[in-house]
Amino acid sequence: MKAAIIGTTGYGGVELIRILHSHPLFTIKSVHTTREEVPVWNEYPHLINIIENKLEQINPEKIAKECDIVFFATPTGVSGKLVQEFIDKEIQLVDLSGDLRLRNTEDYQKWYKKEPVSAEVVKSFAYGLSEWNKENIASSKKISNPGCYPTATLLGLAPVVKENLIIPNSIIIDAKSGISGAGRSPSRANMFAEMSGNFKIYKVNEHQHIPEIEQQLVDWNAEMKAITFSTHLLPTSRGIMATIYATLNKSITSEHIHDLYMEMYKNSPFVRVRPLHTYPSIKEVTGSNFCDIGINVDERTGRLTIVSVIDNLVKGAAGQAIQNANIMNGYEETMGLQFLPLYP
């Protein structure tokens, strides 16, 4: 299948290039930008003599005629407008931004502070949490890729939420991300001098991923309530660790919870449930499409701790987008994604 990538000058876009370049069935037909038309390697010199494509302007008619699928790696507020130029064309669409995730357009306006696309357009996109929405993804031609924090959080919480094992208003999520999660545009927040040797909280109770997480939790279990969600920046390039706390609604052991996770994720090749009393770290998934999960029940307090880690640019963005494209086209979901994590 011939793929177009729109928004290749950001980290998500170049990660799409990296993974699609080695995919056995997808080929990169064109790459697009609103910036200057130069070879891709001018923007990313590590691609010299590997990716010869020139950055092209966005021409929806030409793209739809030449390609089978478009990946949008453009910023929130941009993707929604671009997508509408492709919506009636015979081409598959996968959007990596937050523009098409929230069904309630008022929530989008409140949390993203931007003008929403119509509810009808949002409704036409399947939410691409690969492990839990395969049926809708497989029957759709339009996918809204989940956010990086929601991917780690929702994969960590899904089994106990779906099985109604936790008190609905007890969820606290302490999440940390590498600096690439802030994007490639320079700002004081992601300067080396600001973040090297530093660790800081940001968007306290205001992060735009909160309504996305809550929307999916309620879809799984109507009893779920508002969450407490804190985000922090780590002095690393990549990775997310979500440490999640919830109070159990009955007495239950770590062994029982572990068995539940093993059973629910037994057919999910990219979710690795760690053995009891072992917990994942970011380094162990870096560069891969894996989500690693560790769990522990504190029988003294009745609280469950879940540790969920992903690479924010792979499972949290480009890797999951390609996993969704595989599912959408009836391919093995692991196709082109079976590379090992980088270590050290």
C-alpha cells in the first residue's frame, strides 16, 4: 500500500518514516509539509542516502489519487482542518493528533482551547486503542490514534475497570514523559539547560488528555468517575511511565489481579505483563511498540498499584498508528513492528 505522511518535520512524523521504511507492505509514496520543499534529509540528516523523498506541499486531490492511506502527524488544531479535505475521498486516514478523539466537541474546546471539528466528522473516526477496539478499527477507514499518556494509562487500567474491581472515584495517575512528548518546536520548557538534571510537574489538573482517558473509562464501565491525573517531564528524550493507584472494592490478592491481566492480554502481542514483584522501566521499551505492565496489591491499604511504560513516540504515536493501519487492512497487527527495544 502506498502511504503519504503529512507533518513529517515533527518527531511523530519522522518516527512514521522510520517504521514505514521497513514495513513489508506499506511503502512511503510521499511526505508533506507546509514549510519549504526540500529533501527530507535536509530536515533530518540521519536519513541521508536512505529516504530520498522531497517534502511536498499538501495537495489533497493529488495525494488521494496516488496513495492508499494518509498518516496525519500534524499538530492539534491543524489535523482537524486538513482531515476535512480528505473526508470524502477514497483513501484511508489515520490521525495522530488530538483533534478527533473527543466525541463531545465542547470538551475539546474546553481542554484544547481550539475550535473543534464537527461531531459528525469525529464520529466517523474509530478510536484506535489497538488492543481494545480491534473490531471497530477493522471495519473503519478512518482512525483517531490515542494520545501517548492515554495509551499507557488505559492499557494499565482496562482489566480492573472492565471487571469492576476498583472504586470508581479512586483513580490517581502519576505520569512522567520524556521531553520529546512536548514536540520539536523550541520552548524554554524543553531547553537542555532547563531540563538536564531536572524533573518537574506541569499542567496540574489541566492536561488535555484527561477527558480522553475519562471518556474511554466510562465506555468500559459507566460507574467510572473523574480521575486525578498529574504529568511530569523527565530529563530523557523518550518514554512514558504511568504509575496508577486505585482502591479495590473488595479483598483481592496480587496473584488474582496478575492472573486477570495475563488472561486479558494473552492475545495482545505488544502488551507484556511482568511477573509478580517485578516492574518495568522506560529503558526496557525504548524504541519499541511494547507496553509493559507491572501490578501490586497492598493488602494493608486495599490499594492497587499499576506501573505501565511505553515509548511515547512508538506505542504512544507512530507505532500504534501503524498497528492500527495493519488491523484496518486485515494484516497481522505485528507486521513491520517486531523490532526489539533499544538497550541500553
